[in-house]
Amino acid sequence: MQDLISMLHAVRRPPLLMRAARIGAEDYRRSVHLPRLLGYGVLPRHGAALFKLMEIESDLNGQRLSGDTSYSLIRHVDVLIAMLGEARVLKASQAA
């Protein structure tokens, strides 16, 4: 799991994008946000969810950088919020 946290720290995004995600992460609720992003059904464990979210975010960032017209800033911020929220829960569970 530490590798996931290291990978998350290596992610570099525009400051305004990350600031919006940090603000949104304060109200992150796993049961509400994850089904919308990952699909409905049984929620994955925190590490698996974080890994999947990082894959989705990487694709979104590629769209952003290439100027793809299908890029959605709102979805990108939603995914970043979920990534930060899952990372916080994962860190808390490791500290316990």
C-alpha cells in the first residue's frame, strides 16, 4: 500500500486543480462518490479503489494535456477528490 501513496505523491497537476480537489475532499463520502466513478455494486477495498482511480485520472490528464474535446474538468476534479479521500482513509488505516 505504501507504493500507492508514493505514486500519489508523484502526481503533479496544476495548483488550481489540486486546490479544488483538496477542498472537495473535505466532504468526501466513499459510499456516495465511488459508485458514481467506479460503477455500482460492491465497493472495492481502499487500495484497489485508489489504484483504479489513479488509472482513470491518468487518462483524464492525458485528455487535458492533448486538448481532447471530450475532456471533462468536472469529472477530473471528482476523480481527484476521490483519490485524495481514499488516500486519507488508507493512510489512517495504516497508522492504526
